[in-house]
Amino acid sequence: MPAIVPLAERLSHTTESGAAVTDDAVGGLRNATLGNLTELVIARAALRAGEHMLVKASITGAIVTNTLFVLGASFRLGGLNPPRAQ
């Protein structure tokens, strides 16, 4: 399991450097696609070990975390320039 940390670091570096040479849409899509790759590696290892509850909890946590992040970012961006009453 200690190999996950270098994998996550390398993945982060790769997606960031790839986003620097492409436009924002491609960089964001690549980051969203590869961002959870380490979780998939952990889930595969846990399934092989028979840890089904760990996989369920990990997937649930990832969904909740991503949802809250997007919701918070939406609130933040929406609050920067609120519509004015007429």
C-alpha cells in the first residue's frame, strides 16, 4: 500500500503538466478522468482481499466529497457576482 502515495503524486504531476499544454476543457476532463485512479487501484486490491465494505465506503466517500466540492465551488462562484434585483 505505500506505493499509492508516489502513484498519486505522479498522477497529479502528470495531469497538471498535461493541462498546461492543452486548453482548459481538455485539462479538466483529463484531471476528472484520472483523478480517481488511485481510488480504483485501492478498490481493486480491497476486492481481491474480500474487503467489500471498504470498497463501498471508499466509493461513497469519493462521491460525497466530489459532490460537496462542486456544490461549494458553485456557491462560491455564484456569490462572487450575484444577480441584481431590478
